[in-house]
Amino acid sequence: MKTQQVKTVTVYGASSPNIDSGYMDAAKRLGQIFAQSGIRIVTGAGSTGLMAAVEDGALEAGGEAIGIIPTFMVREGWMHNSLTQVIETEDMHKRKELMAQMADAVVALPGGPGTFEELMEIVTWKMLALFDKPIVILNTNGYYEPLLNMLHKSAECGFMRSEFLNAWVVVDNPEDVLPAINSALEWNPGVDKYQKC
């Protein structure tokens, strides 16, 4: 994938504010890197946690941050108020669908169950040839090691095909995310979609 093709990156990440500053710093740095590279980000529009950190990093560096958020979350006051653009959806399913549709690539920051669910869904879509863009996992402080080990065990035990371990790329530092996106291999599983899992 060439750099000029990457215009919009969807970023998944924690909304919890109870996060060590190292995670926050890495997320903010990633937002800055995207902004400095002329790449806009799409997030879940949250006002706290790593979601807010990556948004703030992009905005403070002069970039664009588009948030997609269900109406009920807006009513709860969970929306970041300084985003370039906000798109309200009727539910979580539409939110995730739009975030995937807008993406030239997806990056998963550390997070909890909501982030795990988003990451696993987009990985599953890639396995089913419903999404063919790069997926990068930012493994700050080795956060994702248990999940990555579980995915490898899944392949070892025959619960998924071993080639699907190539559906994502893992990097440790924000500076490595964009090179990983730009060097990602074209996704072509080469098997019938009904036999992918």
C-alpha cells in the first residue's frame, strides 16, 4: 500500500480515564504523527481515555479528527467537543459500520472489552473478505501479548487457519504505525469465504 492512498485511518481505543500516562502519551503521539502526515483520523468521538488522547494529538497538531458516536452517548455527555466533524448514529452497530467504511486502515490502541470487540470484529470481517485494508495493533507496553498469544493458540489448535495470523500487523511504538500501514501486504486469502473460519 502506498502512502498517498492512506487518507483516513480509523482508530479504536480505550475510553477509560484510569490509564497509565505511558499509554496516553503513545496515543497522543500517534495522533500527532497522523496529523503531520496529512492523514485524518476517525474515532468513536469519546472525550476521555486513549480515544481523547489520539484526538487531541491530531487536533493540536493541526489535523482532522472525525468522531462517530451513537446518539445515546451524546446525551450522556461522552462526546469530545472539539472534533473536526461529528457523525451521530442510531446505535453502536451503525457506528462501527461507518468507522470501517471510512477507513483506509484501522489501528487498535490498548483498550478494554469494547476495543477488543471492535478489533475482533474487524479482524473477522477481514477473514471473511468483507474488509481488505491494513489492521495495525499498537502493542504499547506489551499490552496485547495475552490476546496475541490466544490468537496464535487458536491457529495452533485448528480454530482458525494459520494464514489469518497475517490479517494484522503488530508494532510497539507510535512511530512504527504508519510504516506498518504503508508496507502492509495486499490482503488476498485465496479461499472461499465460507471456508475461512
